[in-house]
Amino acid sequence: MLTKIGYGNWTGHFEGVEVGTHYGFRVHGKWDPENGYFFNPAKLLIDPYAKSVSGKYNYCEAVFPYEARLDTATKKYTPVLLDGKLQISTLDSAPHVPHSVVVSESEEVEEVDHPCVKWRNTLIYEAHVVGLTKFCPFIPEELRGTYLGVSHPEMIKYLKDLGVTTIELLPIHSKISEEHLLQKNLENYWGYSNLSYFAPEPSYATISAQQAGGDAVISEVKQMVKELHEGGIEVLLDVVYNHTCEESSVGPELCYRGIANRQYYVHQDDNPGQLIDTTGCGNSLNFRSSKVIGMALNSLRYWANVIGVDGFRFDLMVTCARGEYGFSREHPFLVGIRTDPVLSNLKMIAEPWDLGIEGWRTGGFGFPFAEWNDSFRNDMRNFWINDWRRIKQNYSISSATAVATRLSGSYDVFHSQNQDNERGHLRSVNYITAHDGFTLNDLVSYDSKHNEANMEDNRDGTVDNLSYNHGVEGETKQSEINQDRRRTMRNLLGCLLLSTGIPMLVAGDEMGNTQKGNNNAYCQNNEISYLNWNLKPWQKNLQETVRHLNWIKRTFPALCQNSFFKGLSQALIRKNPEFPDDIDDLSWWKVDGNTFEDDDWKNSVVRSFQALFSGPYNGMENSHRDVLFVVNASNSVINFQLPAVRKWERLWNSRDATPKDFKQMQSVDVSPFSLQVFASIK
């Protein structure tokens, strides 16, 4: 028996429970759905702190807390109402739901050899355990689609050669697919539908580990992290603390709803039976509750201290920082992370928005969080993709101002008058694509989404893609169109990987991976989502370009500075008039080699410019060398006079399918819609 000890806490001790024992909770209490009480002892509930779960989810009437009837036309279960009220279900759910499993894993803090990559040197690689490895030919077949496939020596070698320092895995917490997917015999492939925040998803383990049980699954997750660390690669987890798999007010009862629905979920104050949804997934976890905050913090500590990961990316994190009066950067959950001696020293990344009121909060999280920079994504897509279309159609286009701001660290978004300011651009996670949306290849190959495989009549997924097919929808054999598409991809990759800030590259973009125009492949656990490693020559060339760009970023400290540019020379920054640098740390130059004036930026037709990043003189190799971006986003060839303050050596030209030999020059013809990168010679 359990004993109530107060403040909603219960305690108990059970003799003779062995490792591998399946268990769950049956919670007795009030049945009053209109007021948010769904206690139903007929439903077996997952232990919210279970370290392992096992068993299939059988979508049937027994998983609902209320009496439900199957609509054979829609394959949807609908509530049976009596006098307009939900009726309690007496069907036992135990045979139809996953169970908690007893494991022997100790929760003692283990020594972790973190790679500790500095933010300024970080390249994040966003990947799905299955999608990255399922078709990978250099991984043994039995490890494809598994945790151990991610950390196989050949995969580590591939990532290191590419320049990756940090792999960010899409959710690996245990999951359950949503009702509308199960009706269509689909599943939540991405994993943004969590059942447990402590138990790893067992289907990503090897078959032998799944058969051996929870301890073996946990062991493989820890082995993956350890092997990636030994290869010098950090591991970040994409975590979804904003909602659970229990969906809407009339969703299934699997855990939190049956234990304490009103405490775990945000509900309407004047109608407690109705949940508030700021996530688009049917429910929002209640971060006004100390129990929810405590569970989330304990989960983070478990994955950090016991599993050994290096940080987290928080999905829709504004929901996790909503208090009684909305979002607050001083929310107890954020303060708990900020003040925790372990968590505060890990990499923390916020997706800084949700779907609620005033949900866009980019730049608002503060230490220790970096944040996804959607302004970088949108402005780069506009400048290099959407404007190309608009120029050809004689429409008005954007000026260079926005993309120049993104290249230099998004000061407008991340500057603040507080103690976080010294981190500057290192709060900006720059990205062009993410798991959600078009791949890089599809971004330049499709005008419209093609999500028919999701079986929602192509209604799902955003229509605001800022994409351009360059003349033909989808794949084509027309060489001119393919050349234009690939040059656009190189332009975007160059800006992504060399801009000031923290770049995030989506797995497969380095090889031109396609999802055939599906911009919402969350339910496609198949070849649509898996990387195709059978590469054509142009795809291998693109890989080589990414390797080369990452070499440039690593080699020249001017691209990896610690704080925002100040617009001053190093002599003034260091307050040393004898310091050997006579130009500003950041300066802008026109096509003719003269510096930009303020009025020049107001000219909306200015599409070509030069950006000079001065080396920081910090004692590192090449720290004295400056880097120059030469950008031509017009529709004609332009001759640039490079700034005469330095002599220049070309490092890269986006026009070229593969990186070419370096050339020294002071004047250069730049092709339409392309960019070149130079380093100073002193």
C-alpha cells in the first residue's frame, strides 16, 4: 500500500520486486471530467519517473478513461455521452498500453568526459537516430536505425570529416503516436509525442537489447553517448517538455491525466475540464505547477548526470516558461536550469516560441540559453531564394540590409542591456532548414509542398516556405536549372556555416537529400525520411563544399569571435594605440572598394556589398588574418574592387561546384547570385 505524506506526495515500499518486473499505477479518486478529474482505476498508468517502458500501444476503446464508441467511417473513437456528460469506462487498459519496467540502473552521478566544445567553435548537426543510419552502407546492417549505429566508428569518422562538433538528436524519449495517425496506419516518426521523460525509446535499440529488456536499452544509449564523446562529438537531445502524448481534453489516459490532470496540464480557469493548448498538440504541460517543474528538472538531471549528454534543445520552450501572467525569463523553470551547478554548464538551446498569445520570444531567454534564430532563416531564404524568383518576375525585392545583419550576428535580435550581452551572437543558432520543413534541396526544387503521403489531402505543413523551384517543379534533367539550384544551395550553405553565430546543419543537407517535396514528414518512417547514401557526383561535390566551408570557419578566428562586433579597431577595443590593427573589427564596403555610408543602406536596390571581418589578434594561429565576404545577389556579373587596406587571397567561390585552388587578387568579377570569400595576406 501507498501512504499519503502530504502536499500530493505518496510513499510506499514493495518487497521482492525484481529487475524486469512490469508495473504501473492505478489511481482511485473523483470522476468529474467537467471539473478536470479523470481518476479511473481501470486504467493502468505509466510511472512518470519510470526509466524503462515496454509493450505496444493498442489503439482501442480501452485506452480512454471514458466510454467510447468507434466510428467505422472515420476510425475515430468518440465519447458516449449520457445527459451530455462523459461516462467512466470500466474496461481494463493494462493489455493495451505500455508498462513501466523495473531496471537496475543506479541514479548515482557518473563521471562524464564531456568534449566541452566552445560555443564559438560549435557546429550542430540535427539528425534522427533512424533516418541518419537506416540506409547507411558503412554501418553493419544490425546497427542500422539504432543508437549504436549513430556512434559506429565509421559514422563518427564521417561526422568528424564533415566538421561536425555536436550532434543534436531528435527526441529519444519514449513515445506514442497520435490518434489521427493511428487511424491512418501511420506513426509519429519524429518523436514529438512523449510518453515518458526518463525512459529512452526502446525501438531505437538493437533487437537483442529490446529482447534483453530495459537495462540493455539504457546501456546502449549510454554506450552511444560515450562512444561519441570518445570521438570528440557532443550529444544534445531535442526534448519536448511542452506537451505529452495524451492529446486533448478527450484524449487517452496513459499517465499524467489519470494521476493528476489538473496539476499536470494547463486548463481553463472557468472550465477546468477543458485544456489550454499553446502547442498545437492538444495539451500544454502546466509549468505553473511545482510538480511539473520538478519533474522536468529531474528529467534533465537524469539525462545529464546518468546518461551523460552535453545539453538539450527545448521544443516550443515558451510554453515551459509561461506563468500566471504569460512568458517570463525569470520563470522558476528557467531559474532552476540557470542555477543548477550541472545544467547551467551544459549547452541549452531554446526554440523561442509557441502558438499561444505573445508566443514569439526570440532573443528573450537569457543565460544560459542559445536560441533558434528564425530571422536568420527567413532573411537568408528571402535574399538568396525568393528574391531570385522575384527578380526574374520583375517584382520588388529586399535590400542587403537584413542579410548583412544576419551575417554579422543578428545584433538587432540578441543585443540587450543586461548581463547576457557579453555572449552576443553566441546566443544565435543560425539555420536555413530544420527537421520541420523542406530540406535544403527541396527548398530550391519546389514551389509548393507535396505532403500527400501524410494522408491529409496536402493540408498539413506550412505554405510559407520562401522556396523557388528555379523553373521546374521537382526533379529535372535540365542542366541549367540544376546548376542554378546547386549554386543557390552553396550560397545558403556558405552564409550558414560562415556567418557570425552558431550554425545548425540538418542531416542530409550536406548531400542534397530530398523528401520529394514533403515539408512535414513527421509521420514518414520510411525512405521519404531516411538519408539516401547512394550519392551522385554533384552530391559528393556538395559534401566536399561543406567540408571546405567548415575548414574555413575553423581556420580563421575572425569568423569565431566571442562577442558582438563593436565597429572599432582592435587598437581602440584593447585601448592600446600601438596595437597593430588599423581597421574596424567589422566594416562594410561597396562594389568600388569604398566604405558604405549610412544612406547607402537605405537604397533598396543595393544587392551587392563586401563585409570585412577583422581578425581578433588573440594569439591563435591565423588570428591576425581578416576575412572578406564578397556578395553579388544581382542578376548580372559585377566587377568588385576589393578593399585596398589589405591584400587578398580567395578561399571559396560559390559559383564553383567544388572548391578551387586559392588565388591572390585585388579585383574580381563575381557571377550573378553568388558569393566569394577571401582571407587577407599580411
